[in-house]
Amino acid sequence: MPIINIYDYDKIHNINEKRVWEILIQLIENDESICTCRDCILDLVAITLNNIPPHYQVNEEDFSEAYRKVSDEAILMQLINAAEIVKKNPHHL
Ligand SMILES: [Zn+2]
């Protein structure tokens, strides 16, 4: 049996992706000026994820706050900054 199984790669998760989505939901509930169309939301998440460090873990459920490399507040600030960028140059039609 090989030591490295390429099919195990899908067990590695950037847990910051999940955190960005969760914080984004809170943000759009409180800021009606943010366009929630597919194009704008995907741009917003992509910009935010490019501006925070990734945090890879093997098990998505085995997630401890103590190991977070970036705070919820820092993610929120990056989302707010990304929302301003998207508002100025939206890709929606
Ligand atoms: Zn839009």
C-alpha cells in the first residue's frame, strides 16, 4: 500500500474559507448596501481569502480557536475592505 494516497487530498481543508463564509453571512445581514448576487459574493470571498493567511487542517471538525492565525475581527475588516472594492468595480451585469 502506498504511503501517499493522492485521494486523501480532499481531507485537507483551509478552515479560514468556512470562517469567511460564516462572517460574511453576518455582514450581509447587517449591511444592505452589499450586493448579494453570485458574482459580487464570489468576488468578495476571493478578495478576502487572498488577503488573509490560509489555515489548513486535516480534519475540518477538529478546529480549535486557540490555533487560529487570524481573528474574526480581522476577517470582518478584510470583508468590509473587499466589499468596498467590489462596490467600486462590480462584475455583475
Ligand atoms: Zn452584484
